Amino acid sequence: MAASNYLSYTAREFAMDKDFQEWVLHPELRNVYWETWLGQHPEKEPIISDARQLVHSIRFKSYTLSATDKEQLWDAVWSGMAEEETDKDPVVSTPWWKYTWKYAAAVLLGILVAGAWWWMQSPGTEQTILSTHTKLGETRRLLLPDSSEVTLNADSRLLYAITGSGKREVWLDGEAFFHVKHTTSGQKFIVHTYDNLNVEVIGTQFNVNSTGKEIVVVLQQGSILLNIGEPGKGKATELYLHPGEMLRYNKQDGDYVKKSVDADHYTSWHTGRLIMDDFTLADAAIFMQQVFGKTLIVRDSQLLKYKVSGSMPIIYNPDTMMTQLGKVFRMQFNQRGDEVWIHKQ
């Protein structure tokens, strides 16, 4: 085992090293080499810690699926997710899938179908499938099998597949920040939302948020191609985004708007910070709903127009975040179950 270049390794490079993976995934098999190496280089402990987290984030198996099997699998997983419930006009609208049992049923069916194919070993194209999710109040950073990195925001779901031909596809329900690895052969990386919008990239950094009534795509680095379908029509519109550009897509009527923005304001969450630039109480309500499932209620609608600017760390604890936001806005936050009533101090 050569150690000559381990000193220059990043967390991602350690995580993709097979010997390192064995050490992390099989602690019952004592590996003297890595224990000794870490003892000789204690300054590498933070990098090793990050690499361990990345290794533990990898959860995938190899499946042998034909093209037809692949299509049936996606149909099984997502068929129960196309029907939306009618909004009940809360202060901040809650995504329909939080209350529908069909999502769980579809995912369970997908797992059963995938498991059956795993045992059957039907002939076809070699494919890797990975799925993961986050709960309310948590985020998850993971390393995909192609070495791309994804940070999944709270209450989100992700399904990933890569075929033997190298095409990489992701199905996203929620919000995620992507750092896509460019491959030498230039295989495409496609992020699907199930609302007529797909994001096609080769290697770049961008954010996709499909919560609520809109899909918001913000490009931080590189270039991406958006395939925007029209509801009820087969033809898609192709639109490129460049760094610092954002697209808002209305799920209901298919309208979309592209404009220039400060990308950090939309992507900083994945680094643990909330950037507030003319940040209103209405923005805070949307944040608390998406991340913690809390509905903010304000009797005086004029309070929703209050604005602040600055930044703060995101603490994935609803009580702590309410305390922080209360101090920033100089408001009183009173929690009653999943409802938070806001008053002037």
C-alpha cells in the first residue's frame, strides 16, 4: 500500500480509495496501516473525518436491468406522485406529498420491484441505483458513485441511476445542491423533477429546489441546459443558464422567468449559512416551513413586509432557529405544535 501521495489527498480522494473504504466500512478488521498513518499525521484528522462521512453516505448496489426493466422501475416508483392535493391556503403552502400516502406506497413498490430484479438477475445493461432522503430539520451530504457530491436539504428525496453506457440520472423531490464531476468521456448528468423540467449538465455546481408551487434552478458555476416541457404538450423548450442566473418555473401553468441573481443567496444553505438580503418575515416563514415543517402565523399582515439584511448560521433545531429569527426581526415567536404565532415584542 503506497502512501506517497496520501498526504495530498482531499476528502473526496480518500473516500474513493478502496483501501480507505475497507478500513472505514469494516472497523472490526483492525487495519494497522491506517491507524499508524493517522497517528503519524494527526493534522489530517479533519480531512479523514470528512472522508469517513462521505464513505458512509454511499449506499448502492449493482443491478442488471434491461432498458424495459428500467422504464418499469421508474414508473413504479413515481406513478403515485403525480396527483396533487388541493391547497388549503395556509400562511405558507405545504407541499402535497407531505400528507399523501401514495408517495410511501410508490417508494415501497419501487423497493420491492428493485429487490425482485436484484434476485432474478435478468439480462440487460449493468446499472447502479442509489436512493436516499432527509427528514425535517436535517441535511445530508453524500458522494455519488460517479464521485459527484450532493447536499440534500431537509425533507427531500433523491433517486440516482447510472447505466453501463455512463449516462447519469437523478430524480429529485425537494432541494439539493449538486457539485457534478466532469468525466473524461463527457457523460451527461441529468436531474429530473417530475414537473416538466429537467436539468442537463456535464460538470458544474448548481442548486435545484422543487418544493412548493415553483421549481427554482440557480447556477453557481459551469453551464447547464434546461429542458422545459409544456403541460399537456410533448415538445420541450431548451434554455441555457450561465453562472449567476436563475430560472423560476411555475408548476401549474408552465410559465418561467430567467434573471440574474447573486447565486450565493440561494446556495449558501449547503454550507450551513442563511444569507439574508432584504429578507422578509414572509421569507422566514417559507424557510421554517420547508426545513422544519413549521407554519408561521401572523395576525398583522404588515409584519410580513419587515426586511433585514445580513447572515446567520443555520442550526437544524427549530427552537434555536425561531429564537435567532425572533432576535433578528425583534419579534416574539410562540410555538403551538407545528404552528408558530408571531407578535411584536
